[in-house]
Amino acid sequence: MPVMALSDPRCFELAEVLTAPLAPAAPSLKLVHPTENTDARRLYELEQLEVSFEQETGALWTFMRPRGRPSYNPDLLTDFHAWQRGIKADFDHRPEELKYLLLGSRTPGVFNLGGDLNLFAAKIRSRDRAALIAYGESCVRILHKNINTLGLPMITIGLAQGDALGGGFESLLSFNLIIAEKGAKFGFPETLFGLFPGMGAYSLVARRTSASFAEEMMLSGRTYSAEEMKDAGLVHILAEPGQGIEAARDYMARNKRRHNGTRAIFQAGREVNPVSLEEFDRIVAIWADACLQLSERDLKVMQRLVVAQDRLQTTAQAAE
């Protein structure tokens, strides 16, 4: 497939992010002290994740606060692994208390922009396939555990108060329910620099819609509105800008008496359309091999996108 020219406006359509108002502060929460287990204690002290448990609703609210560019840097992935271990450690002995797991973002106008593109470029230039595989396998292990709700009887909610691109959208798709604020954009930009989203996109979009739509999304490289994703069945609830948290609260209130049945329906869905870790790993290997086929020009397109997004993030932060 031909590489997009650096001047192609689609390269910079993808960088028009980080300009929405800062996501509303987390609601006032009644905290429950974790157990004495080390992983459980650390759950509430993670560097790039803000985690609070609300006893009244049984909701564990989590917001990403990534360092620098809002992407899945390796340290943020480490925090996510600790987050999952901590949830298991804190709630395995009291699973009935955890009814909802929610993930949002504190970055203005952005849920997450996906993979660590600077890291990818460095590992591609050094021909380090093992490092690319390790990064991808780390991502899909987090994804796979989230798809299976960590083995706990809860409902998971992805809260997109801003853009979810590439791996950011892949991670959202691992939640039972996606709430998106109007104005948020979604898509897989990887084809703009000759790559494809290799950490769950095909598997999850195809299962929720169709293989043809998954391929259309990935091959086009275009961005989609929250409304388009709702029509496609990938977003479940639309919220007005700035109202994502309230939409999540409204859903939990309306679903209070139906939680058990709703959770069981999502569990049944995993039986009907299971996705194995082995499938994810095989696709990660395809992705890593595709990475090593990228040209220097492809890498320059990738890094031009990073620079444009970083510039917009700096502008948005200065305007706060």
C-alpha cells in the first residue's frame, strides 16, 4: 500500500486532538481501605493511574494520567499490570462488592492515542523484533484479562471523554460497555505510516460488527465520530461533551437492579464469541514483522504525527 505524503491532510486530521476542556474532576468518593496485600495497597498509589473505589455504587473509578504524550508508554503498561493484580488482590475475597470497573482519562480531549510511537521507531531502527513482540504481548495480556473481567463478577465501562486512536481504541473495545462524549473521534491511523493496529483491533471489531467493517476501518485510516461508532455498534451510550461521568452514573443507577442479569449477558457473549490469548499473540507477531518492513520514510511520517500531537497537547495544556 502506498505511503501517504507528509503533506496529506489526513496525517494532521489525526493530530487535531487535546483541545477539548479538561475532563471533569472525579466525583466525591467514599474510599474503602484495601487489604494488607501489597498489590492491593499499591492499587491506590499507581504513578500514572488515578484509582478510587466508591462503596455506595460498587464502582472502581480509574483515570489515566500518562507522562508526556497520552499513549501507552511502557511504565503505564506496568501500572496497568499492577492495577489488574491489585484489583484481584483487593476484591477476590469480596467479589460481590465490586460491581463496576470504569476507565477514563485526565488528558484534555483525549482518551488515549495508542502505542508509544517513539519507542516503536527506535526499536524498528535497531531491528529489535523481540522488544516489539514484548511490548505487544504486554498490551494484549492486559486486554485479554480486561475482556474476561479479571474473573470477577463485574461490568466494565470504558469512558471516552475524548479521542481514542489506534491502541487507545483497541483498549476501549475490551470493555463491556463504551460511553463516548459527542465530539470524540475514533479510528486506526496506522495505515498512514504503512502499519496496522496489531493489538486487538481486528479481533474485537470483527466480533462486534463484521470482518469487512474491521478491514474498512483499518485500511481507510480515517477518523470516525462518536455518532458513527454508535451507529456501527462499537459505542453503546452517547453523552454530551463534559457529561461522560454523569452518563456513567446514570447507567449504573438505571442498571442497579439488573446488574446480575446484565453481567451474565456479557459473560454469555464471551462464550459465544471467545477470543483467545493465543490469537492475540499470533497477530502481535504479524504486527512485529510488519513493523520491520517499514521504510525510513514511513518512520518519518510516524514521527511527524507524534510532533503534531505533542504540539497540540502543549497548546491545550497552556490554555488550561
